[in-house]
Amino acid sequence: MATHLGQALAEAGLNIAEVFSPDPTRAASLAKLLSAHKAGSLSAMNKEADLFLLAVTDSVIGRVAAELPDVDGIVAHTSGNTPLGV
């Protein structure tokens, strides 16, 4: 999901600033594809982006959202089955 959505957003002219994944190899690959920075951890991410999009497995959305530092932008996920409040 992250790869396809990231490519579509980049092709639409949006700037993808950073990519994070618990798997450093996947993060580096996607960051390179999107000409983005690879964040080493969630806490090291730029907190001033407009949008933080969680394109992760439904079962970990809550955990990942809880691990995000206080950010200035909108936090959203790509799940159709998980409430936005998570």
C-alpha cells in the first residue's frame, strides 16, 4: 500500500518528505523511489509535516499511532476497517 500510494501522491505533485518502516531495507527502498528522506525512527521524524499517513497493517495502526511523537499535521491511516479515532 505505501509504495503504490506514495508513487501516486508523488506523481500528483505532492512532496513526500520522509518514509519510515520498522524494516530499514524497505524504508530505504521506498525513500529512494520517492526521493524522500529515510527516518531512522518515529521519534526522529520531522514533526512539522502537513500529513502523516500510516500505511501499515490494520492490526498495528493503534500501536504505531501511539508511538508517533506530537506532530503538527494531520495523522491518518489507510485502513477501511479501522476507525479514524485509532
